[in-house]
Amino acid sequence: MLDATPNRRDRLPNRPGVGYKPQHFNAIMEDARPVEWLEVHAENYMGAGGRPLAQMRHLAERFAISVHGVGLSIGGEAPLDREHLARLKHLIDWLQPAQFSEHLAWSTHDSHFLNDLLPLPYTEETLARVCEHIIQVQDVLGLQMLLENPSTYLAFAESQMAETDFLAEIARRTGCGLLLDVNNVFVSATNQKTDPKSYIDAFPMHAVGEIHLGGHDEDEDDHGAPLLIDSHGAEVVDPVWALYDYTIEKAGPRPTLIEWDNDVPDWPTLAAEATRAAAVLDKVTA
């Protein structure tokens, strides 16, 4: 077990970051440019020690770290898993990351964990449950968390409010921040035939502490219409880059992550995506 904590950085820089993958460790340590911070999935670092935590110690001494959770099931009907939350707290206490985030989704049913992040209806009942869970997480961890907008493939008939209003109200009631995934916005808008720029216009940008960019797969639904799948397994496509440019022009510079979790490329390919994000950020900071 590693018992000393890295030096904490209180915030992420408004520059590009990438999702850390162990195969990139040597390249990052040699020359990470233009990447200035890293994000890791919490569930990959909840073990007792070994090489993954040793590498993370070295990285945390040089880079601000964002921890991204995928297993809390914030939107689930059942109470939060206290054992999972305790493991997460142990990681946060050791790593002292600049930021922690989770998804607006559910992934558990009874004692079963589902390998998907499933959407929620936007109702008053769901709102109260999500807020209760977020307050619990923030109280246990002792820090503000960010909540990520989902990628969706359909809309619930029982929803009583727009997703942007739902997220804004969560942030108001709990004091949490928001993680704006621009690729998720594009995927959801394409699948539901809505305007992604209108979604960005309505988004509560004052609460955004981090932005995600990633790739998606393209398919067709039963009627031959485009169906996009949020896969994190490809480069960011040009329409998403254009939507990111639009977002940054409205919101100003924000920490921006290149999210590539499947079919992970070599480091130069990933760094090239970060370089493109840096160019967009440079336009509003010059």
C-alpha cells in the first residue's frame, strides 16, 4: 500500500488533458506536450497497490489529476453502495485529485451491476433522488463533484423538463458542478433529431468545470436514419470539433479532455487530438 499522498493541485488548468492509459506512461513521462492534466477512471485504481498505483504516484507529482467514476449509479433507485463509496473515498484521500466526476445515469438493479450507463426520465422524483445521492457523495468525499450529461438514444415520455433544466436544478440544489460532454450532446441531438447548438445555448455554463471530447460509432436505426453510439473508440469527428469551438466561444476556456477508452491509439495520435483542442482554447485566451 502506498501511504504518502501526492502533492494536490486544487484545480485543473484550462488546457487539454487526456484519459490516462498505462501503455502511454513512458511517453507521457518523457514529453506530454500539449497535455497538461490527466483523467483516470476511479474503479481502475481501487486496489491495494502494485504497479498501477506506483505509476499514478509518479504522474500525480507532475500533473493535475481528474478522477472519473463510472460505478456509483447516481441515478439508481436503490441507495448508493456504501462499500463502493468507501473505496472511492480511500482513493480520493490518497490521490487528492483536483476534481471528481460521475455520470447522470444508473447502472445497478438490486445486487446486480449492469455494464452500461443507462438514462433517466427527467421528473421531480428522479431529481430528488439524484440530488440526495450527490449530496451524500459530496459529504463523504469532502469535495464538490461534477455531474456529466449523458448520451441518449431516446426520450422518456414521462420526462417533465428539458435535460439542461434538470442539470441546472441539480447544480442549484446540491452545489455540484457539471461536466459537459460535447460528443454526448452531438450524439443525443443526432439520435433525437434536435439542434445541438440550442442545447449548448441552454446549458448552465457557469457550473461547467470540465469538458469532454470523444469519438462515436455510426449506425442506422430500423428506418435507415443515422444512429450514433457513444463508443470512445475513435477520433473526434469534425462536426463535434465545430460544436466544441462554438461551446468555447460561449463559455470561455475550460479544462478539456480527449476521451479515448476503446481501440486506444498510440501516444502521437492521442497527443494530436489534444493539440487540436489546444488550438481552440488558444483562440479565446490569446
